[in-house]
Amino acid sequence: MWKKLVIILFALAGTVTAGIAYYNAKMAAASGSYLSGGNVVGRIHQAPSGISGSKIGLQKGDKVFIGVNNPKDGTPLGWQLIYYDNNYEYYLTTPNSGGTNDVIISKPISGWFSASTEDIGSMNSMDAWTYPGSYAPVTEGKYISILNSLNSTLSGNPLVTYRDLTVSYKAAGMSISPAQRVRLIANIADAYYGKIAFLPGSYEIAWTDSGFSGQWNLAPGNIAPNDLKFHAPYYTADFQNGAGVSGPNAVVIDPASGGSYWLSTSTAALVRPFIMLDLENTVFGIAKGITGGLANVIDPSLSNEKMKLRIYKSQLTAQFNDIQNDKGDSITKVVKDGSVKLSVNANAGSDVNGSAYTVSVMVFSDSGDFIYYEPLESAKGLGLYEFDVTNIPVGKYKIAVVNEAYNDNTTAPADCSMISSLLPLEIVVPHEITYTKTPQPGASTGDYEFSK
């Protein structure tokens, strides 16, 4: 009797130990070492075949990181996409000695006109500006040193493209002589050529005036004034002196209207840089999570979160072959809170910074919305990658994978493959035990049935 009891106790202890080990292993697999979980914003830019719709592609208002810090406080600096121009012109000028027959060379370039999500400094206009001449753009002053401190970190960033430095003065129709206008263009090109961040007076935002005697107003063409509004005034690249203006006054953007007005010399305003971003090779973007495990992906338009971008690199590959159960059978259904094996061929390796190539799973709704995301493990060539579907509701989904150089510790864009082809997966309710009749006294198990 005692011997039998001891054996039973040992068996129970073994069962409990195995259960704890299984639980710990499952929890470790669910949380992992990737800070990806929680509610995070995400956007697919280059969708796999079978996924389409209005939410695909980076959009106006999306906020992204490009791997640079704010020179003001060292925190990661985000950029808000304002206007996509697929045919804006980058101008170069070659003035002749007379200044009246300058050659203007232009070429079309695509890019996102983008503003920093935070300012990079603040100063009053007397400190900000030098005095280069009436109605001329400012080419020196303290704000230039602030921009340069940012540009030193932007130098060589592959996402930053050319930006128009002269068209506002070429197209503004100012009541000045042609020779004076081309000199202004040349001055801007001389001052800003080679720089990356700029203030909005030096982009394609045209300025109009009433004979240099009244307040200037913003005439942005394709860029609506409302898109330039922020919570406080910020500088343009222009100022006025004379024509009824007492002293050199900075021209700033009105936070209420998006228009412009003169700022008195003693009033402070923000320095908010603008850049042009080439994001054509972006595959997707997603914000950093707050926990381990599965990310619940939400639309970027519903949040102020900033996304870390994934940029296509041909050396990363991910071929999605099959979804399997523990027996190795191909499946299209799995019980809720279960797990599946993803058969993937993804090349192992790391990027130039040592970030390991990582296989991540992407879950789309049956209608094509990007709704879940999770890094699984380091890429290992052809192999099986376990995907725990715990916390995903019952329903029909489309599954894809991507191979990315995953790194939680930087906001710099990550290298990645294209998103793989899609495979269907339905999450179903587990079979529930049900009684077919009221059991009678002394009934055996044969009197019960369960749902098939």
C-alpha cells in the first residue's frame, strides 16, 4: 500500500514538474528577447500579392524615425510626412557676370516633404538673424549653427534626398528686378547647397507680397497651410527690414492658421527643420513595443507614435513554404491558444552593425489589414519557426513572414527582405465537452458524449 502511494506521489510530482517546465518554456517563447508586444502603430508600404487597399503605403501624417537624434536633448528625432511630391524640381543656378541670363538647371525627383516632430531649438529673432539686406533670405545667424549640428548627424543618411532650394524665389513673382531675383536664387544656392535640413522659406513654399508694404502671406501651392501648423511659431528662412517694418523682423509660421507673420525682435520662436525623404524602398514600418511577444498593430493615423522603418535589401531573403502541426502535417487550421510551425527558408547573418537577421511573422486579417506582428527567432536557413497564436481571436487570417535585421536599441532603419507570399490560417474554437442526457445514478462514462 505505502509503496503504491509513493509511486503515485512520484508520478504526480513528475507531472507537476513537467507542467511547470512546459509553462515556463511557452512563456519564454511568447516573450522572447524582442521588445515587440503591446499596441503599436504599423504600416505596410510594399504589400505582398493578395494585400491591397487604402491603408497600404506610407501616408500623409505618418511619423517615422530615420536614426538621428535631436541636437537639443539627444532624444530620437521623428519626422512627420506632410506632402509627397513625385515630380518636384531640384534647381541649380550658374549666374553670369551680369546676373540677368543665369542658367537654371532642374531635374525631377520624388520625395516626402517632412517636418521634424519636435523643435531643435528656440531663440528670439534678434539673436537668430544677421542683416544681409532687405527682404533677403537669411544665410547666417545662430539658427544656421543649430541646423548644422543636426546636419552633421544626417550626413550620408540614405533616406534623405535632395530638396528644392530656389524655386520659391523663382516662382514667387516678387516685384523685384530679374537680376535681383536671380541673385537671390544664387545666394540661397551658395548658402544652402550641400546642407540637408532647411527652414521652409527655402523650399517650394512661395511667398507673395503687396509691393513690399504689407504682411507677407504663405502661398504654398500643393502644400496646404494647415499642414504647416504646429503648437507654436517657428522660423522660416526669411525676414523683412524697411517698408514700414521697424528693424529686422523674422517671418514665422502662425500656429493657428499656417500662414505667416512678422515676429518682433524680442519674441522667441522655434527652429523646426524640414527635409526631403526618399522612402520608396521602405517595406514596412512599425513602432517599438512595450512588452515581449505579439504586437497588436494599429493604424498610424490614430496615434502620435513614430515608426521604425524597414528598408529592402536584396541580400535578405524569406521564402514561406508551409504551416505545419507538431506531427509535420500541413495545416490550415489551429485551435485557439495553440501553436504552429512555420516552414521558412531565410538566410542567416547580420547587418553591418551586428544586428542578427530575424524571422518575423506578420498576420493580416482576411480582408487584408495588417493586425499582428512578432519577431520569432534568428534566421537559420531552411527550418521550422514556432508561432504561438495565443491571444489571437478565433477567425480567418493570412500569414506572411519577413527576414529583418532586428534591433530594439536603435531607431535607425533596419535592413529587411520583401514580405513573403501569404498562407491561410484559421483559428478555431477547441472542442467542448457536452452532455447528451442527464446521467443516471451509477452511470458509466459510456452515457456521456462530446461534441465532434
